[in-house]
Amino acid sequence: MRELREFREHHDQFVRADVAVAGVSADPIERHREWAARLGLPYPLLADRDRAAARALGLVRSIGIGDWKVELLRRTTLLVDREGRIAAVWGTVRIRGHAAQVLEVARASLGA
């Protein structure tokens, strides 16, 4: 939740830098609507219910627990350039200050 708020707090700066922000998770759309309304998010939250996007990006980790298989999504931030190429990846995120860090890298690497 803190990460969502951090990106909300920096949203105007992302807009001025011509950088679009979106959150993606496997949560249902209704939960996204609740979070967006509760936190006043100015950017979309997208649902990857079947985890197809996460799998395509290599962000799903499967672990076996007895006869069960559990899929975990790795919290990851991706910076995608205007041509759709991944310009930067944050696999380990310190929530506080993360949005500012992403903005700084976007400005430097995308000329934003």
C-alpha cells in the first residue's frame, strides 16, 4: 500500500516527465477499484488474474509444498520505454523513496 501512495505522491512529476504509471497485480478488478478509491490513485491498477503477463516477464515463482504447488508473484517495478522495451528493472524494492528513484531513472534513461 505504501508503494501505491508513493507513486501517487509523485504522480504529477511523472506526468510532467511524460511517464505513464500503472500498477499490475493478480488481484481482482473489484479489489483494484477499492484500492484506487480508498487511496485516491490518479493512475490505473491493472488485473493480471491469470498471471499471463507475470509469466511472460518471468515474475512468477513456483514452490512445492507437499502435493501442492504455490505460485508467488515477485514484486517488481519495470520501466518500459516508448518502443515497449524494458529499460530498467527493480526486483528488490525499498518502498520508501522508490517512486522518486524510478522517476530519476526515467528522466535519465528515457530523456523524460
